Amino acid sequence: MSVDEIKCPHCGKWSNRMGTIDERCPYCDHHFEPGRFRYAQEQKMIIQRNRQDGFMVIKKDDDPIVKILKELVNWVRWTTFYGISAIYIIIAVIVILYGLVMI
Ligand SMILES: [Zn+2]
């Protein structure tokens, strides 16, 4: 990591920075880059929400049978997703090959 000098947008004092997103000013404790920090937080939240919606969350205290069922559902979901993607790619390849043959 590189050490740079940064001027705090809040108090105007210069200090060293390490380049991390959640870095704070040592003088006034404000974020150096509040916009960038907020954006990173939002992205993290979106990823977390997608993960919770997209998967059946397996908890530690779940019944073994429930766990297996959840894993099965997750597996079917992902195989379907990748299966459909693979079919589209195969169709695209066939169309390209067909086009090349017809020329
Ligand atoms: Zn400051």
C-alpha cells in the first residue's frame, strides 16, 4: 500500500493515508471520502441482500433433512442457471458455425 498525503474535506488538515475506503481523519474523525465509503457500503449491502434472496440460507441449527433439502434446492437453482447459460452459448456457437458454413 502506498502512503499519500490527503487533505481532510471536513477540517482541512493534511494527514497520511493508506488508501482504504473507510479511512477517517485523525483530527476530526470524518471520512476522507464519504461518497466512496457510502458507495462501498451500499454495494456490500446489495451483495448481502442478493445472497439472502438468491439462496436458501442454511443455518447451523437447521434439521439435517432441512439442510439437505436446502442444499438440493440451491444446487438445482445453480444448475438451472448455468444450464440455461450453456444452452445460449451452444446456440450462439451453432449459429456462428452455420453462418460460416453457408458463406
Ligand atoms: Zn478532518
